Amino acid sequence: MKVGFIGTGRMGQAMVRRLLVGKHDVGVFNRTPEKANALVKEGATFLESIGAAARYGEAVYTMLADDAALEEVVFKDGGLLDTLPSEGIHISAGTHGIPVLRKIKAGYEKSGQLLVSAPILGRPELVSAGQATIVASGALRALTTCQPLFDAIGRRTFQAGGDPEAAATAKIANNFVLGCAIEAMGEGYSLTRKYGVDPSVFYEVMTDSIFNCVAYNVYGKIIRDMSYSTVGHVAVLGLKDSNLALSAAELVGVPLPSGNIWRDRLIGAIGRGYGAKDWAVMALEQARASGLDESAPDSAWGCQTPARSAAE
């Protein structure tokens, strides 16, 4: 299948490579052409414009960092709204807010174009291994056309319905749950460290019992090792995710009290210069609030065992 692809950052590159492995014909466009060089060497076709990507095949993917980038690609002169053919399919694979998707959907409906929301669940390395999952929603005929692409990228596709908002909401909610879990892990590590528990012990307690799953294994290890420079999802994008969750919830009157704590930890981490670190770096903010030396390696953490009261 021929498909255009716009946005070749870390996640986009992993997705394009999966499509190439699946024997799809992929044309790539990126605002910074050099970021597509490696993909071209591996078999992708470099395209000179958004319009060329829109017209390259049966669908065009976007994998963009935020709503502003998506809105520009769609609505700028020569963007997807201008150049995507009638009945052409735009697959939005990034994590985007409900308002921008509603705006795009309304524009496409007037022009006879189709929007599919198909965000990825998983870090880039999971995509590269073919183990990521996809949540997809949109017109049934468009989903049917795109299924071979989804099959090449992920191990499973969850069908969320006929409205592109549905898949986007599922991804936003998934990120909300994951972000709050990471924030709670930071609290757990700080509590156990204050009582002198070796971080490796707490990690084993979590991951060899009821929390033996990808999220706790991956992010628990990052926090244990303080390996925040091994980035899968940076803190500034985590903040974007928290804002998307709170905004989506406000639109329909759903309180997300845990989301505010998650967001505040990320703001604190970014304010201290950790915006380019993995978003698990919010655990450092929790450590700081707990009176721990968050800059020290694990072996040097200043664990403090509280004094027992006379009543004990």
C-alpha cells in the first residue's frame, strides 16, 4: 500500500521503519529534511511538500508533537485541507486534543475528506519491536482501508468507533492513568527511601507481585536507577499530555484530581530545567518535596529513618 508520512521524529521514524518492513511504499515529508535522510536510505521516498505527501498514496499519516504543529500542517496554505483529495484519508497518529480534532473534522467534512485518529500506545522502542498497540476511530471505510498499515506498525488495533474523538480520548485517558501511576511510583520510592529501604528492593516488591506489568517495570526501573536521560517521553510532552487530559475532562465536566498533582510535578521538574528528561523525572520533584537529596545516585541517597515516639 502507498502511504504518505509527515513528521519523522523518534516515533515517526520507528513507525515508518515498521511500514517499510511490512513492504509498504512510504513517502516521507519533514519540515527539517535531514531528519528523513536515514529513512530514505532504508527505502522511503523523500517528498518535497505536505501536498506531495497528501497525494502520494491511499492515505497520509501525521505524527506530530503537538496541536499547534498539527493545526499548521492541516490549515496552512498548501496544507492537508488544501491538498488532500476528496475521500482522501488523513491518519492522525499523535496525541492531540479534542478541540483541534473537532476543528479538523469540521473542515474535512466540508471538503469530503476523511479523518482517522489512530494514536500509538507505547514508547518508540516498543514500536520498533512491533509490540505497540493502536487505538483507531473514524469512518468504517477509512478504518478498513488503513488496517494493513496498522497491522504493520502494531501488534493489535483497538477499534474505538466512528468518531475520531473516541480514539483520541482513549489515548488521552491512557496517558492520564500512566502519568498518575508514574507520579505515584515517585511517592512510593520517596516514602521507602525515607525509611532506609534500598530502591532495588522496592522495585522488586512492586514488579514481582501485583504490579508486574510494562508500566511499572519500565518506569520503576528508570526511577530506581535515576536514568532520566534515557528518554522515551520527555517531560515537556508529559506536561502537554496532562493539559490535554484536564482540558478534555473540563469539556465534559469530569473532575480529575490526580491529574492536577501529576501536572504540578511535571511543572516543577520543567521549572528546574528537566524538560528534556524522561517524564519519570517528576519523581525527582517528589524526592525534593520529601527532603531527599534528589541529585545524588541511589547509593548516596540520604535516607532518614524517623525517630520513634515515646509511646512506641
